[in-house]
Amino acid sequence: MTNNALPVVLAGARGHGRWHLDNIRRLQDKGIVELAGICELTPLTPAELPDGLGTPEQSADFGGLLDSTGARIAVICTPIPTHTDLALTAAGRGVHLLLEKPPAPSYAEFRRMADGVAEAGVACQIGFQSLGSHAVPAIRKLIAEDAIGEVVGIGGAGAWARAEEYYRRAPWAGRRRMNGADVIDGVLTNPLAHAVATALALGDSPHAEDVTGIETELLRANDIESDDTSCVRVTTAGGRPITVAATLCAEDPDEPYVVVHGTSGRITFWYKQDRVLLQRADHGPEESEYGRTDLLENLVEHLTDGAGLLVAPDSTGAFMKVVEAIRLSPDPAPLPRDAWHLLADENRRVVPGIDGLVAAAADSLALYSELGAPWAASAESLPKEVST
């Protein structure tokens, strides 16, 4: 451990928080951070703590833990409705932040967080790891060089599968609201939020003011409040539509991707793999793989060397407009009983044909109802356009 290692407190160390524990361990081995504290309602057992992290202080009192450890950075990986208050607790103490996505369950809560953090003068990184991919600036460069002609729109596709246990993993899982508070834990706002945020970033429309209209089709096969099979089309100030379709009820789950459509070609980005395919007129296909900058590491470099933050709150404003549109939409329509079946050996619900529909939406920038999905009538009768 070096004297320059920045003390970190992790709030929420189970579930996805385990990934952060492993990542902090990696950066601790490099000597740039030190895990000083863990905030959990129930302390982690020694078996839950990865080897090499020592014995960090543990407490359910986040503010007290920040004070007692002298934390410089807080990583917040807690239930969505708690993000804003915890972020402001840290900011009020001058502690910098890595805040998991989605940053907040509503646009008002997002603004309260972002404005409070800015006022406190602390750095805040939002945890859209895909935006740390070196593929993102490489794709922007290809677009700027007219590699695919004029960009006409962006598509996003995510065909994933989740067992019914996924919705029982926490009291807030699959909920739109809980105890009177917004949660908005839907397929586009949480598990496949990266598809939305990455599409907006590649469409050069990351800020709230870049969004002029949003259409949603929110449906569910599972017995949940929120949506598990949905699509959204964003109208941008630049006039280029961005359509993202996603499901957690895929027949054959596959890697999610974003595709940039041009007048003379297309660029496909499998964002979890940092893999890019360039297809253009009069050229053979060109595939490339890229590295990735870790967002916590980037935050440390920002604090120590003045490196630019990769995902500052305001660069997720357009994503939060999508979250808000989903929040304001009517509750997701249940799919007709004949539109899904239970895959018993995996205990998950499958929507036949959804994989092709998700891909077609990203390809054509059309919504499910426009693609003729037989069950999309359940969403078609709902108002689609949400004022932003």
C-alpha cells in the first residue's frame, strides 16, 4: 500500500457490489486506492470479503463511516431510490463519488443529486462502464471522418434472459414504486440501461437538452410491476432518431449492441465486449477490439492528475429523460398469456420471436407495434409520446 492510495468507502457490497469489491481489490493492488470502509445493513462476513482487502471498517451509518475513515471517494451501489440521498451525504462531506447507474429513479431526483454535487464542488462519475470503452471515441472518429456517410439514426438491441429468481433478489427488484417512492427498475432503465446510454452517447445526444421527444412501449411477460420487454424511440435535437429495444425474455440470449446507421454503411458496437464492426460500401467488413478505462480508476486519475471525467452527471441527462418518460408512462401492459411460455428447466419466461423483433427494431428504428408484433396491441392502445 502506498501513502498516495485514496481511501474508499463502498456502500452496497453484495449483489453487483461484489464486482466493485473485486475492482477495488485490483486497484488496491496497484496502490492507488485503499478500501477503508463498507456500508451494509448487515456486515459482510470474512468469507464474503475477497482476500487481500484487509479488515475495512463496517457500519450501516454511511455518513458516520465516511467521517471515521476519512474517505476521499465513495462508491454507491445501493437500491436505486437511495442514490440521491447517499450521494448528497457524501458530497456534503467533500467526498467524491462513483454512483452506480441508473443515477436516480426520476429526473427531479437526478437534478437534486447533480445540482447538489456541483454545489458541493465534488467530482461525480456515473457508473456506465461502457462509456469507458476506447471504442466510443474510435467510433466518434469514424463518424467524423464520414466512414459511413451521414448518420441517419442509432439503434440499440438487448436480448437477455432472467430467471424468475432475478425478480426476488431484492424487495425493489422489478418494481416501479415502493413505499410511495419511485424505483423504476425496468429493462431499459437498469439491466440494459447501458444500451440506452451508449446509443445516446454515440448519437451525440447525451445531455438533457438534446432530447426533444420520447416514445415508449412498455410490456411485461413476468408477474412484476415494471417492464421486461420494451422499446423506446428518442427524437433528438439533431433530428436523428435513437431506438432501443430490449427484453429479459429472450429465446437465445445474446450480447447487447448499439448500431450507428449511415447513408453508406453502419457501425455495430458490442459494448460489453468492446468489439466494433465497420461495414461500408465498397469495403470488406472490418472488425476491431478495444481496451477500456475503468471508471473508478478514471475518477482517481481525475482527482490526482486532472484527467477529464468520462461520465459526469450532465452527460447522463438524456438517459435520465428516458427514465423520466418511462416513469411517467402508464404501467407496463401484461403480455397476453399466449405470448409467452415458461422454460421450466431455467425457471424463466420466454417470448417467442422476441429476439428477432429486438434486432429488427435496432435495424429499422421502428417500435414493436410498427413491426407488427402480434402482442404489441397491448402497448399500442397506451399513449406513447411522453412530453419531456
